[in-house]
Amino acid sequence: MLRSRSVSGTALGVLVAVVAIVGTQFLGWEWGSGQTVPTVIGVAVAVFAVALVARRAVS
């Protein structure tokens, strides 16, 4: 079960990295530029990461 979580977590991380690279290189997204889409994506990923770490710390 732990291996499955690790693979899915890695796949999610790669997906987030691809979105970030495409957004910055081709869509002109910049963190803190006041654009809504990159800010929402960044905040959502940060919240998910904190929840994941907290869940692993508790169990």
C-alpha cells in the first residue's frame, strides 16, 4: 500500500511540475504577479502538500 501511495504522489508531483513549466514558459504565468490562475494553483498545491505532510505525521 505504501508503494502505491508513493507512485501516485510522484505522479502528482510530476503533473504539478509540468503545469508550472508550461504555465511559466508558454502562458506567461508568474508567481505574485496578481494573475488569478497561477495563484489559485499555487495555493491549492500548497494546501494539499501541508495536508499530506500533516496526515503522514499523524499516522
